[in-house]
Amino acid sequence: MSLELFLFYTVTVFVASIIPGPSMLLALSHGIKYGAKKTIASALGNVSITLLQAAISIAGLGAILLASETLFLVVKLGGAAYLIYMGICLWCSPDVTIPTTPTNHPVQKAPLRKMYLQAAFVTAGNPKAIVFFTAIFPQFINPNVAYIPQFSILMGTCGIIAFTCFMVYAISGQKIAPLFSKTIIFKHINKLIGGTFIGAGVGLAASNR
């Protein structure tokens, strides 16, 4: 792969990854609640599933998913249900509070395993990612060169970009928390984000293929 083609691939995946969506919203939420450092656990959950989705598309299952209306619908509705469930949990959770004195500790104790799984399930609930990889990978593969090194580069780059984008939102969440800690909006941030998750889940369930 030429440098120009690699840069084009990088920009394409970055733009697709940085666009606000359920995973990035979760990154923002975890950044606010637990701090950016602890949210690395969530980012690893996101990256794990992203790489798995890329591997599935490489293995050819992406084409099967693309062709099967039933399989696509099952995955999509499962993801939508989980987003709605998370939204309800956030809506019903206590209001977020920020300490009045400076501290280097997260706002809340971070359940790292739970954070990892939340990010993994939210990412897995987006079957369109597999379709995206299935569509984009062939554009950057040279059939006259060994496949494994090419796929390794594409997947490795994808993983780095996914982690970077997730952490950008997490750091943003940590930074805005002190600025808006005394506002009414921040006091009810769980309800705001929870409502957005519920809306995203309903939208995903109702969307066309």
C-alpha cells in the first residue's frame, strides 16, 4: 500500500470513528463520571469489538451479514435493546456531583470490568460497522501482495484510531465536568445522556437497513 493510499484510509476511518454516536457518547459519559484515565478500560472494550468486527469482515462473514436480512435485523435489534436498557439505567441513576475542592481522583469509583463490558456491548450493537469494514477493506487491498501483512496494517491502524477517538471524547468529558458542575444541566447529566441513549436505541431499531 502506498503512503498516499494509507493516509486516505486513515482519514476515512478517523472521520467515520470520530462522528458522534453511541460509543462516543458512552466515552463522554464515562469521562465525566470516572475521569479519562479510568475510561481507558472502556476504550479497550470498544477497540476489542472494533477489531473483532474488522476480523469478521475480513473472514467473509461481513458479506453474509450484508446478505442476510434476518441476521442483520437480530443484531440490530439486540444492539438497540441494549442502548435503551443503558439509557433507562442512566436515567434512573443518582445525579452526578463534583467535589468542591480540587482532586485528582475520579468523580465516582470506576467499575473497570463493567465499563469494559458496557463499551464492548455498545460497540457490538452496531452491525453496520461490519458492513462498513466489508465495504472499505477491498478498496485498500492489493491482490498481488500477501494479504496477512496488509490486513494487519489495516486492522492495527483501525484499532489505534478507535482508541484515540474514544479517548478524545473521554478527555473532553473530564474537562467539561468542572466547568459545568454547578449548572442545572450538569446536575441532570445522567438523565440527558440516558435520554439520548434511549433515543439512539429507538432510532437504531426504527432505521432502515
